[in-house]
Amino acid sequence: MRTCLLGVLLLAALALAQMPAAREVEAELDKLKGTWSLVSEIDDGKELPAEEARKIKLTFGGDGNWKVEVDGKVVGEGTTALNPSKRPKTLEYTFTGGEQKGARFQAVYELDGDTFRHCGALKGDRPTEFASKPGSGHSLTTFRRDKKE
């Protein structure tokens, strides 16, 4: 009985160690808060033309809610779940509005001052590197901060 209890406690401790600390997530969400302009996007190995990229904005609220606009029109919105303690850091976007409502985009990300990059996929496994090769289904995007809110 005692061995069983110790085993349960050990498993619980390991599970808690894997979860990101709430303060760490809040701090990361605060760093993302604001409006970001798309600098580049490579989707399944194909680069989005620069003139198209300039039309796209991503805005984060402090609570993890986000929206994507193309030429000022909202085309998608949702919520964000982050795990900044993983290496590489991970995020998951859940679409609550727009054409992809109900979809989930699993990604790895990095945030360096006013540059935000992520590589993710709507289908299949979360990428483990920042690359979008033909046939991978991965999208690699780089954003630059417009303004912090």
C-alpha cells in the first residue's frame, strides 16, 4: 500500500513538472500582446509573395485571444495555449471563428523582442523544427511587432 501511494505521488509530481507555470504563461502572453505584421510565410515549401504578406496582421490580447486580418478584414480568430517551458516552446491556436472554426494549429515558436516566429500544422504532428519543406504540411511564419497594446 505504501509503495503504491509513493508511486502515485511520484507520477503526480512528474505531471506537475511538465505543466508550465501560470506566471510563465502570463508573462509570455504579455510579451505577445499587441499587433504583429507578417514579414514572411512559407507554407508547405512555397513562399507567400511579399506583397501578400504585407496585407496580413495578427493581434493578440493579453488573455491569449487572437485575430488575423487581411487588408483590415478579420479572417480568423481564436484562443492560444502556450507552453514556454518546452524546448522549443510550443503553442496551439484553436479557431473559434472564421473559415477554419473548430480547427487547431499546433506549432513551435520563438519570441525575440519584436520578432515572433512559429512553425506549425493544421493536420498531423506538431513540427519539431523551424522549417517548411514541400509536402510537410508545415507553415513557417515570421512576424514583426507593429505596436504593443
